Amino acid sequence: MTGAVSTAKPRKQNGDPGFLTGAAITLTFIALAFASQFWTPYDVTALDIGAQFSAPSPSHWFGTNHLGRDVLSMIMVGAQTSIMVAFLAVGIGLVIGVPLGLSAAAFGGYVDEALMRSGDLIFAFPAIILAILITAIFGATATNAIVAIGVFNIPVFARLTRGAAMPLWTAGYVMAARTAGKNRFAISVEHIFPNLAHLLIVQATIQFSLAILAEAGLAYVGLGAQPPTPSWGRMLAESQTMASFAPWLVLFPGFAIFTFVLGLNLVGDGLRHRLDPRRERGL
């Protein structure tokens, strides 16, 4: 008697709760940042000494700081600052790092060695050290924070691209393209890069969350966006001596950073599962 062969298809999973939660959190912060360009409950630059250190209330949901400024309004504008810095910094890493990684995988040899050792040199100087170096020369601004974080992202994307691209150069479709006379640049763009897109999307999401933390850290030590532009990290730095009698000044900016980073990490993890080709094949 022969054994019965099961023809049941894998059960299709419902929506990923973690991914949906992360997407909802991320979209909420993006919406707040977008809305802050046109409207905030209060003017973030206006002083109201009579309302300083007001506890959370219907008129000031998140309370006010030592200058009477509305904390909710500052968090909304701070989201705009964080997203702008993170987006541009990750963009720098992608635009420069991906072509470098593709070149290292395509040409190998001295090109590969030179590019990867250059990446090691950048890794030896964390974003905070790069920021100190850049701001010591050009001054402390949000633009210099973007450059510092962006430069640190370049070797991250270069290494990821190189590591994922190198095995593809022995794939059958790449060998066929080489036989057809295509040069290495054309093969990298037309055949290698499309097969790396899912990895780059996931890594970009992860680096975006890390850039949010880096921006907050740089602003905390005074190397990010400068007053009067609100920044979550600087809000924490300014309120650390007031936490004993005005805890909302620390709790709300800290919770904003924690929640946004958590949401981005959940999105990144969800995308990793959704875009993994092995998962599509049921491996």
C-alpha cells in the first residue's frame, strides 16, 4: 500500500499584527510631522511665562516647559526635524553606498579591497565622533548632523550590497548576460540591483530608526538642530534638571523617541518577512 501524498497548500497567514502596529505608529508620526508644517496647537517660538511648567491639562495636553511653550506642539515640530534628518541621512547612505557595493562586487580585486577598507575606516569613527569633527570645523547645525549620520550609513549599505551581490555573479542569468556581451555596469543595474531591492528596503527602514536615535543623541549633546527649532533630543537635554518637579518634560519626548523607533523596527521586521523570497517559496 502506498502512502497518500498530501496536496494541502500552506495555510495563508492573516495580516502581521506587528507590521500593522508598526505601520500605524509610523504613519501617525509622519502625519503629525506633516501637519506641523501648517498647524500646531500653539506657536512653538512664542513665550508665555505665565504658563510655564503647566502640568498636562485640556488646554495643554502635554503640559508646558520652563518658557511656557506647549510640549505637544514642540513634539510635533520635533517629529518633522527627526524625520527630515533621518530621511536625508539614509538617502545619502543609499545613493552613495549602493553603487559602491555594486562596484566592489562587480570588479573585485583592488577595487573591492580599497572600497571595503575605506568602509572600515569610517566605521572606526562613530556618528557622534564624526559629528564632533564636522561641527568643530563648520559649526553645529542640523545639516552637519545629516552629513555625519549619512557618512556613517554609506559603508553599511555598501557592505550589505556587496555581500548580497557577490553570489549573484555566479547565477545562470548573469552568466548568460555576460555571454551576450553586456558589460559589468549594465549587468549590475539590470540584473544584480533588482534582486537586492528587497534587502535594501528592509535595511533602509532599520537605518531610518537608527538615524532617529542618532539625531536625538546628537541634539542631546548640542550637535543637532539648534534653537529655536524644536528637537526631541534637545528637549530631553533641557529638561533633565527639571524632571523631579516637571516629569512630563522628560516623559513625553522620551516616549516619542521610543514609540517612533519601535514602530519603525516593527515595520522593518514585517517587511523582512514579507519581502523574503524564501518565504514566498515556502522554504
